[in-house]
Amino acid sequence: MKKQPKPKVAFFDFTDCEGCQLQFANMGEVLLEIAELVDIVNFREIMSEQGEDYDIAFAEGSITTDNDVKRIKKIREKAKVVVALGACATLGGVNGMKNRTPLDVAKERVYADKADTVNTIKAMPVHEVVKVDYFIHGCPVYIPEVITVIKCILMSRPYVVPNYPVCAECKMNENVCLYEKEQECMGPVTRAGCNSWCINNGNRCYGCRGLVDNPAADAQKDILLKYGLKMDEILKHFTLYNDSLGDKYEQQLK
Amino acid sequence: MIPWETSMSSNSSKTKDVKIDVHYLTRVEGHGNIVVDTKDGKLTKCEFQVIESPRFFESMLVGRVIWEAQHITSRICGICACGHSLASIKAAEDALGITPADETVMLRKLLLYTEQMDSHILHIYFLVAPDLLGVKSIMPLIKTHRSIIDMALKMKRMSDYAGEVLAGRHIHPISYVIGGLTQLPARENLEKLYKMMLECRKYGDETVKILKKLKFPEFQRPTQYLSLTHDGEYAMYDGDLVVNGKNRTKYNKYREVLTEKVVDYSRAKIATINNKPYAVGALARFNNNSDKLHKKAKAVAESLRLKAPCHNPYLNTVAQMVEWVHCLEESIAIIEKILKEGLNEKKIVVSSWPKKSQIDKIKYRPNTGIGCVEVPRGSLFHEYTIDDTGHITAANCVIPTNQNMGNLEEDMRKLVPELLGRHSREEITQALEMLARAYDPCISCATHLLDVRFV
């Protein structure tokens, strides 16, 4: 049997903290195993080589400038497969919070009289600009899920992102529900797949993987109100990572 | 290899004038360009341009409740997520008037030390070593230097694991919050981490041997070195600010020490002290505080011939290795103490957010809080102003890379004329890239500028 050529993989980062790429470096030996199955041709953060010929493109970060839009369109033209890596790429992530304020106000706050020199547009997830084939949610991405998605890509199979809430995984992990401990949590409406990472460590769910397709938003709102949160505070909880859905929730919740 | 020591430097390609435009400097965190132009052998342009898209963290924080600040600002940077979290927590505690327990502070130091180790190893092996070994990245080294790469990955793995054990994960830590931790690290995990750290001692020795064989470029330019300093320890988590060991100032008066300004060509501000550029980071800390290092780290500095004050910015990488050894020994000592004495859950564990029964009872008073820690690349400041509802009305983050930017440009201004006429354009370009890389710039951090209203 003739040996198949290895697929060429490239990593591109847009507006973000680069933490999801770093999660790859944190895979340790598994990264070396993956490196044997593919050719990494472009990974600016750790390589000076810059290949322009690739099959699989990992796009990390949100699209926030005109130049970002041009770059991602070019990447889409070249790549057979585009993977949105991490919350900034799949949802807009924390960058989306800037959209909650008019852009000129945000620019003025940070750059004052030099505000006009700053080129910025609304923060968008990658799929608002080009077609995305695989979504890896999370802030940061959860390594076991990343490995599962990579296996799917290499076998040309789709990856189905869980569409049930974090609570399902949280129960399996036998965590005491935070609501039992007088604390609120976004777990009931947030998409699972992270193995309830934050709650396992004593914190609450902040919704970094985005909401399930039909979240019980009204019920969640009622509970949060019961927990002393005010309406605008609740909307901030829903949109911390999810600005692309902000308008929808604003209408639904108010 | 090292540009001005290769045989190439004597051939006909040596240049009197250069125009250099390194678009998207590689092997650094974030997007930056180096632009240099000369005319008749004189420098006419010399810029390190940060072209990372601005992210507006200071604007995004406005209107958010103070309890969320750590979660949000951790997302400024994937490498220093723990450092940003700690600076944020310190600023928030300052604003709220909360004093953490001593044991909490000890666990914070442990997290900070392990992050220093993580970042320093990433920089030494993944970002700098390829230059010194004459390759473009770590990838070819996987084939040619497999045992070294395996060792580097084990050292990296140890500090990642430390993040997992202490905070749930290193990138965007989970359990470190205002007032304490949301849960204690498990004893069996600390024992495993302890074993990994002991094993890493020999990898540290090996790394020092490797560094000894490498030749770093010769270049000297004395400058101002800013860092925290502390009477009792090598300052990382706490202390006062000093410049070249002098002018000791409380860090909450940092605005009296440093100034930042916006420049047209960059999305990051340039900071100055007394209108002159300055350096922060491992070399600055070493220059100010080397007498407080652990004795093993002092021995390593001596064997690598690093002596304070050192004015060669390329040796920042060597100072990072010295700090790695210091942080390893300090971490081992802390874990030994915990394993022996245990941790007091009542003093340390808090909820991440006020509980339902407390949420209406908290009385906030309008206040400004400032936090500062030494992160891998230097002194990091967070400053938040809150109103009487606990919501942030103004925020400001001063990032190490912004502080180093002016100093790097000043270095380039001295270096380029020294190389002109004796070296080719490629050699000069590589020398400049290596110089920028030596500062270990973290550009996605650097684009979160200070709130100009304070200036």
C-alpha cells in the first residue's frame, strides 16, 4: 500500500491571548505523536519557517480588524479544513465585551487623543466571516477534546459538539451543586465538553463554551434573580463570552 | 549562527546601508515588526512596531463587578495568565480592603514561581535555542536533538502540572480568587509534583551545561533596570520598586516612577523613567536583587559568568535560567513545608463570588486599588477604581513588554551602527531579531494599554 502524504497543518492567530495555541505546547509527549502524523508548516509563535501551502488551518482568536478579515478569507481559500480554536474564535469570547460599548467610546477610553489612529471593527467569531468546519470551544480549549477533534479531522469525520449543559458532566463528577452552596453558576445553560473543569476546582461556570442550542434562558434568569443579581448583571453573565448572541438574549430576557 | 562571528562577516556582502523590515517577527508571543532604515551609514529609522490588534481590556472592564476582574484580566495573556490573575487579585483586594491569610500568600508565591519556570523554559528552549543552534525552530531539533527536547518537555510538563495541581490549570487559573483559593490543592497531587520537581533538578543541571557551551552575542549598553525588591527574599510577589537598586518607592506610587506615552507607529505604549527608556524582566531583577537569590541559583549565575550589574540584554536568557533554579528551589521548600505542616482550609478557602446571603450586605466604598507582581517579563501593574456598588469605573494595566519597548529600540539604535559596514543585511536582521527575542516580548499583553485619563 502506498503511504499517504501527511496533511500539512498551519496555525494562525488573530485577536486573543494565544493561550489556546499554548495548550498545544502543554500537551507534552502527545504533541510529538501528533507531529509524526502531520507536517506542521506554519506556527509563528514557535517557528520561523512559514509555509504557505497547507491543508488544515487552525484559526485562533476573534476577527477585530479589516486586516483580520482579509487574512482569514485568504486562509479559507487555501485550506481544505478550517478549525476555529477556542472561545475567541468560536464565539468572539471575552473580546466580544468590547461590542457592548460603542466603538468610539472604547477607543477613546484606551487611546484618548490618538483614538483615530486605531483600526478596529466589531469583534466577531471566525464563522461570521468564513465557513468553519470544526469548532473547538473553551477558554482555554480542553486538551482531551482537542485530541478528539484532531482524530476526527485526520479521519475526515465530523465532530459533534455536545449539546447538553455542563450540569450533566458536573453531576457525573459528583460535585455538590453550587446553587446548594448559595452560589450561582452558568452550568445549566452552558454547552458541556469541558468535563465541568471550573466547578471541579471550586469555581463556578462562566459560560466560556457558549450556550446550548435551546438554553432554558428564562429559568436561568429567574434563578439568578433569586440569587440577588440584577437584570443588567444577568445579561452580563450571559454575554461574557457570547456577545454574538447578545442582542438575542437582550430581547429574550427583557 | 551568531551573525558577527560567522565567516560570512568577512565576505563581500557586508553593507553600509540597510533597510530592514521584519514583518511578523516569529518565535515571540504576538505580532510585531522591526523596521530599520539607514542613509549614508547613519540610522534614520529604528522602530519596534506592535501591530497586534488592540483588545480594549481596560474599556471592557468598565462596568463589570470587581469580583469578575481576575477572570477577565487573566485572558489578557496565555503565558502569564497566573501573573495577571495575581496582579488583578492584589489590586482588587487593595480596593476592597481585604488582607489574605499568610498561607494564601505562600500558595500564590508557589503559583508565581511555577509560572516563571514555565515561561522561562518555553523561552530558553522553544524560542531562543533555535537561534543559537542555527535552525529556524524547535521542529528540526526534534530529530537532531531528541534527548534535549524530551528533557525540555519534561521541565515544561512539571510547571504545567504545578498549574493543574494548584489552580486547576495554568492557562487561565481557576481556583485563585480574591481573598483566597476556592479549593485546596490535593495532598497526593502535591506529592507527585514534589517528585517531579526533585527530578527536574538534574534537568536544570543539564540545561546549565548546555547554556555554558552556547555563545551569546557580545553587546553592552547600560540602562535603567526597574524591578520590585524585598528585604527578606528575591522579590517576585511583593516588595517596593527600585531603579538600579536605588530610589526605593512603594509600588502603589508607580505613577510617580514611570510614565507611558502613545506613539503613532505602535499599538503599545512606550514607558519611560525620567524621560529615558528602562528595562524590566529577569536581567533587571537579577541586577537589582542577585544577593537575595537561593545559593544554588547564585552558583549557577557564577558558573554561567553572569554578574550584576550585567549590561548585555542578550543575557536576559541566562538570567532566566538563574531564576529558574531559584524558583525551583523556593518551590521545593514551600511544598516541603506544606507536606509537613498541612494547610488550614478555614483560613484559605473562600467562594469565588459573594454568596446569596451576603450579596446585599456588602458595603462598597469608592476606592482605587493597585496590584504589582513580577511576572516572567518584568513588573506588572493592575489598577482598578470601583464605585459604591463594587463596579469598576476605570482600569489600567501596565505590561512589562510596553516597558521594555523603548529600551529595545535604544539597544537597536546602538547595535545597528556597530554592525553596519561589517556585516550583511541578513546578519544584521538576525542580530536584531535575536535582540528582540531576548526580551521575550509578549505582544498580545502589550496591546492592553493604560487608561490615558490618568496621564
